[in-house]
Amino acid sequence: MPKDSHRDAGRSASPPRDCGPFLPGAIVVVTLGNPRDKFWGMILALAPEGLSVSGRELASFEDLVVMVKDGESFSAAVVFFPMHRIERIELDLPDGTLPSLSQRFTEKTGLDPTVVLAHAGGHGADQRSGASYFGRTAPVRPPEEPA
């Protein structure tokens, strides 16, 4: 009998906690099939049923950067992709000397994409006005926990 088996007996039946890289808040590029498409954004939730993401189609990434840089209003898409459409999910990381999309976004706009996408996705959004984050005038803060 292994020496740690007595600890296992006292544990609850809850599933082990996932500590992988694809957690809510991670910036990813999602490759979809049927129809073929790519999507850049922040994971809101990942479940066996599918993936919820706040972001934009990769084809319109440069347009998004220009809109944010120019201070125009924009809305990130908050979408759910069923698992059968997802071919691949990859972290938005630099590749050698090529910067990641997140790094390009920050370099061109001066803004952190996780803050912009979280706000646009409803995490920390201004619930009173429903306004989308579109400028650099005020920092976005998460809502305070009720006491």
C-alpha cells in the first residue's frame, strides 16, 4: 500500500483542478472547421461542449487595431464555438522573432488586449451604460466584490 493512500481516502469526489494553459483569460487563436475560419480572442470558458471567446475573426484583426488606435467604438464578439467545429486552439505566443498578435495589439494601441477583451466580453464592463471599451482615457478595473 503506498504511503500517501490515506490522504486519497479523505479527498472529495470532485474532479481534479485543471492547471493547463487554456484557462479563462488566456489569449488564443482558434482554428475552426466547417466553415474554415480563424478567431483571435480571450477564453471566457472552455467546457466539453465547446469554447466561449471574446474577440474577433483573425481576418479583421488589423481593422480592430486601427479602430482601437483611432479611439473608435468597437464591440468584441462574444461567441460560443461547439467542440465539433474546433480544429485547434493555440496560445497567442511569439514565434521566434515574430511578435504575438497580443504584442502587436499592445505595440500599436498602447493597450493590454486582456483588459480590452475582458471588458468587451462583459468581465468588468460598465453595467450601467453597457458601453464598450474603446479609448485610453480611464483604466478598466474589475468590479468590486460585494461585502
